[in-house]
Amino acid sequence: MNPSSAADTLSALLQRHRSIRRFENRPLDESVVDEVLAQAIAGSSSSGNLNTYSLVLSRDAERRARLHQLHFEQDMILQAPLLITFCADTRRTRDWLKLHQARDNFDNFHGFLVAAFDAMILAQSVALGFEARGLGICYLGTTLNAAAAIAEFLELPDSVFPVTSLAVGWPAESPAPRDRLPLSAYVHQERYQRHDDAALQALFAERDVKGLRRYQAMGPEMAAQWQALGLNSLAQFYTSELKYSPAVLQASSRDLLALLQARGFMNNATTEQPNRP
Ligand SMILES: Cc1cc2nc3c(=O)[nH]c(=O)nc-3n(C[C@H](O)[C@H](O)[C@H](O)COP(=O)(O)O)c2cc1C
């Protein structure tokens, strides 16, 4: 493919992207799944080419039903024939180091971040691979909220940590594209320039109105909840009990830090480790 047609193809693919939350009751071609995963692994950058990730595929309906519970009952998990859990994984690398009497150096927070970034980069390549074939995907942020239970259910060993999941299947909806802020909200030239109040109002103007309308259109139950909580803006909604409640995120943060410790990612001691394990 010449470069300009590759750019056209990618541009069309990105413009078509929508998160899909309703799926047809239709199986996936397993050879397509293998092809997407193999190409995504081969075609994604990875720190030191250590590929510090692992994927767990869940197809079995009963097991997906349990994952549905763990993921706050997001219905797409029951509908989509495939759920992929992407894990930051330094286990394989650490075992390989040990096999060769090499020093361990990935049992720390830095190692976790690098592995988590590798896993997220891979997840997006996988997402694009499926979308390019007409399949639909949706990320599941609830992977973090239920990380400990998911790790146990998937029998992840120490040094393996679930960071995100993708529901994959044939789309049964074609939602409208979700808005983004203007490019200038995200992009800075040479130096970061914090937006003042007036600039923020302008950048968020469309989202504030459209977002409010979107939630108001969700029916009387949602409207009643807004009223009960005294919400009158999209911003207030975002940190309310209905969306990203501070109490939930704070508790989840504590759980995640404890889980990192328990899974062997927090050996941040400053002492030099011995050469041989
Ligand atoms: C890391 C991550 C976690 C997400 N978690 C969820 C989720 O748990 N449930 C959901 O319905 N959508 C989830 N999404 C999808 C976002 O809501 C969606 O990408 C965003 O609203 C923009 O819409 P679009 O993807 O259709 O452009 C997640 C997206 C990302 C990147």
C-alpha cells in the first residue's frame, strides 16, 4: 500500500470509530481473532521489546456472566462473544531473567507503569484491528475497579495485573460520533499554556450544552436522579454519585495501590540487589 492510501485508510478508520455497547448474537471467526492479535503484537511498539503484557480471552458464556458481575453488570459483556482482558505482565520476563541467573529489575512501580503502557498500546492496536474488519469494540474501565477480583477469577499469577478490557463483537447499533474538544484544548506549542476561565468556557461551550442535553434525553429516571442530587451542569454530573464519585475513586485508588503491593510491583527499595537470585 502506498503511504497516501495507507493514510486515507487510517483516516477513514478513525473517523468511523464509535464505542459499541450493543452486539449481535453472532460468533466471531477465530482465525480473524488470531490474525488481529498476532498483527497487533507484531505492529505495536513495546518498551525494550520486552512485550510486558498478556491477554486473557473469555468466550465461555458462563465465565462471561461472572465477568459481567465483576464489571458492574455492563450488559455488553453478556452480548459480545469475546471479552479480552489486557494485563501488565512482568511475570514472564522475570521468570526468564531468573532462568538465566540475571538480576530482577521489573518488580517495581516503574516496571508496572512500563508494562501497563505496553498493554494499553497493544489494546488500541487490537481495537483498530477489529474495527478495520467491521467489528465493534468497547473498552471497560471497570477492569480497574474490580482488578483484585478479576485477577483472582482469571488466575493471574503475581506480577500480572489487569489494566483494561475490550468487549468485541458484531455491532448491533450505530451510535452518533462522540464529540471532542477543539484541537487547541489538547495541543500546546513549545510550552504548556494553561487555559484561563474565558478560554475554558469557549473550549467546553459545545460539550457543556450537548452533554447536558444527552443526559437529559435519557429519560425521567435520570432526570429525577439529577434533581435529587441537585445537579445542574455536565461538570457537576461527572463527579456525582452517578458517574465518577470521589468516594468510589478514592477507595479504588487505595485498593489498586494495595493490589500493586500484593502482586509484587512495589519493590522500590534503594539498595542494590545481588547479582544472582
Ligand atoms: C480506558 C477506557 C475505559 C473505558 N471504560 C468504559 C466502560 O467501562 N464502559 C463504557 O461504556 N465505555 C467505556 N469506555 C468508552 C468511553 O466511554 C468512550 O471511548 C468515550 O465516551 C468516547 O466515545 P467513543 O469511543 O465512541 O468515541 C472506556 C474507554 C476507555 C479508553
